[in-house]
Amino acid sequence: MPAKQPRTPRPRTLRTVTGAGGQPGVYELALDPKRSTLDSAIRVAGLAEAAGFDALFVPDLLRFGAQGAIGAQEPLLYVAALSQVTRDIGLIATVSTTFHHPFNLARMFGTLDHLSNGRAAWNLVTSSIGEENYSADPLPSPPARYARAAETLEIVHALWDSWQPGALTLGPDGRAVLDRSLIKPIDHLGEYFSVAGPLNIPPLPQRRPVLIQAGQSEEGISLGARYAEIVFTSLPTLEIAREHTARIRSQAAALGRPDGLPLIFSSFHATYGATEEEAQRLVRERIDAIDYEQGRALLADMLGGTVDLSEAPLDQPLPQTLLPDIASINGRRGRVDIFSRYVRDGKTLRELIIAAQDTATGAKRARRTSWRTRSSSASEPAYWT
Ligand SMILES: Cc1cc2nc3c(=O)[nH]c(=O)nc-3n(C[C@H](O)[C@H](O)[C@H](O)COP(=O)(O)O)c2cc1C
């Protein structure tokens, strides 16, 4: 009887993704002895799976109080737990390459792929916060973060591939047969890491989990174009999204990647109401509640943190001379780029503050909305970064 291969890779479909949810509520649940902090996430996961969503997504925040949120539980552990109460839905965990070692990353996502029977996906980020918690202060520059990310991916891929086809088979008696000659070290020695390998867990059900990348600067675009199956973006207008997609795809094509890759996902935040009027009223109320003095500081942050907007008139465009040199930004170059573009387009300070407010609160608001389908929505620009 011929030896059997343990698994054949399952087809992978990823069209609709929703937040795993549950994270903000964990603070109340943590105080409730009768419930688990995962309860609401399990409920959301069940509803999403029943509704036919392809994947659940868990973002990450590596600092207390960042973006106004109290915090975030660890995404990989979170989706690992959800893998045990779901069957088909994909599980996307956001994990930073700036603060993790590639051998651990290969094992952790490999283990998730096994735990979930081939449903793991990695949203790779390089992070612009959290350096003080990882012995990495000051935060390395964007080129250094992205160089480390690229080296990390080369290692992780080599580790996932370090068991060649046929290394692990099922013998006629149903027992695993290991052919050690097909399990090779990777002997990586690079700028950031030295990793001998091979990987110490069996080949993954998917061989390589789905790779998503989020980060919109020049360096981020290059990383996504080279490696990502999906680029997760947060772009405020269709025009900007089209340009961004064209830039990624043309770089990918120049690297010999097939047409139409990487796929591009865009985040979407909505304000829900029982009727169109209610949704519009909620949007107006939120805009009316903006504190424009605080908004000036928030917008300054969106522009890289060094501009002084305290004296600028609210209903006039900002002078372009205020714009920072993008190369001087160590944090979120992609976001500074978008806000600089708004300034060049002649948006008034008030409009810029409204856009900044949407950016800062979009993720929180989107998580707060109830899962129940309501009848209409008014979309607004908002993005995670
Ligand atoms: C759509 C999107 C989602 C992101 N989600 C996260 C996240 O959940 N956690 C995180 O640490 N960084 C996240 N980032 C931040 C990126 O990792 C990166 O640090 C930041 O965008 C700066 O890089 P950039 O200038 O290339 O965009 C996200 C970025 C984008 C564009």
C-alpha cells in the first residue's frame, strides 16, 4: 500500500473579513466571575461564520492608551482560542516583525495553522508604537523596520519550507514516517538574525499561511509588492486607493509576480442607523461634538507631530509651508503622506480636523457598533493607522 500524504492543502478564499470583536468588552468581562473575556468574541465569530464571512481579523495595539483605546489582548492567542470554537472561518492575527523573532513567528503561525486546520493568516505590520515596551527605544527608522521585516519573512518562509514534500508521511500501519534527509537546516546568517533551522513543527496544513501586509509608506508598498498575498490598506478616497493599488501592482509586476497580485483590501468604517436620516444625524452629532482645540493637536500628530497649528484659522486652508519633510518622519509615513496631500488639496483646518478625528476614532467606533444588521449606513473616511 503506498504511503499517504497527511493532508492536501485546502482551497483558500478570502473576500470578506470582519473584526473579531470582543476586545473592548474584555474590561467589563474581566470583572465578571461568571463569564470569560472571550465570550463576546465567540459570539461574533459564530455569527460571522454563519453569515459566510471568510475571515476574522484581529488588529493590535502595543501601548496602553494608544488611539484612545485602553489596550488590546494578544492577537495570536486570541485567534488560537477562536480556532477551537469555529470550523471554517479564516483567522487573521496582526503581529509586528519589529518586536518578534522570526523563529518564534514561524512556530507561532505554524502552530495556529495546525490548531485551526489550515485557517491561519498573518497581518504583518512593522508598528510605529510600542518601542518602549520591547527594549527598542528609540523606534528604528522606517527603512530599518522594513529591512528587518523583509529578512524576517525570508527566514519564516525558509523555515516553513524546511520540511520538503515527503518528509512526513503516513506508513501503511497508520504511523508517521519521518524521512530526516528531507528536513534541511536553513543556516540563515543575515543583518538582523542568525537562524539555523529547520523548523521544529510538522509541515503546515497550508504549507504557508496567508500573508497580509499593512503599511502604506514607500517602504511598506515595496514590502507588500514583493511578498504579500493581500495588502490591507486604509485609504480615504477611491482616487487615492486606485493610485495606491496601481503603485503596488506595478512594483509587483516588475518583480515578476502574476497579474492581479497582491490582492488589495481596504478597511471600511461605517456609522449605522435604523434609517438613513438617523445615520446622517449620528454623523452630524459626532462632528458637532468635536473639540477643535484638541483637534489641532490631533491633526498635528497626523502630520508627524512637529507642526504648530495653534494659531491657524479654522476655515482657511493650511499653508503648505507647514508640511514636514516626509523623510524626517519616523512613525507613520503613509499617514503623514495622506494628510499632506489633503493640505495640498486645499482642505480647511476644520475639514482636516474632522478627517483626523475620523482617523483616530474610526477603529473604536467600528468596534462599538452592534453586530445586528441595520438598514442603512453613511460611510466616512477612517483608517486604522
Ligand atoms: C491598514 C493598516 C492597519 C494597521 N494595523 C496595525 C495594527 O493593528 N497594529 C500595529 O501595530 N500597526 C498597524 N499598522 C501600522 C503599520 O504597521 C505601520 O507601523 C505604520 O503604518 C507605519 O508604516 P507606514 O508608514 O509604512 O504606513 C497598520 C497600518 C495600516 C496601513
